[in-house]
Amino acid sequence: MKYYFITYQATNRQGSVSIWNYVINESPMKFIKDIVSYEQMDSNTYDNFVVLNTFEISEEEFKEFEDHF
């Protein structure tokens, strides 16, 4: 299994940009696709999602930082 640290951004309806960091244990592309889909079905507050950075991390790093972002 692969683990990743991902940074992505989106724009809210007022035009402000928000940036998030996550550690994930799935493909970064699947993760962002799921986030976009969830956002469209739920609050529909954000759009224009962009992945800024992603890199592979170890399982130990994933476990250490899983709930910190």
C-alpha cells in the first residue's frame, strides 16, 4: 500500500482560496475526485479544485500524522 501527503486548494463562492493538507492511503487522483464529488453533492461551497503538491510518505509517517491535518 502507498501513502501520500497531499496539498490542494479550492475557491469558495466569494472568490477566496482555501488550502488543505492531508495524509491519505489512496491514489491522490481518486482522493481529489472524491472530494470534488462530495463537495458538489453536499454544501457546494467550493469549486476549482487544484492539487498543489503530493508526495509519497512511509506507513510510519502516515500513522503519525493521520489525524493532524
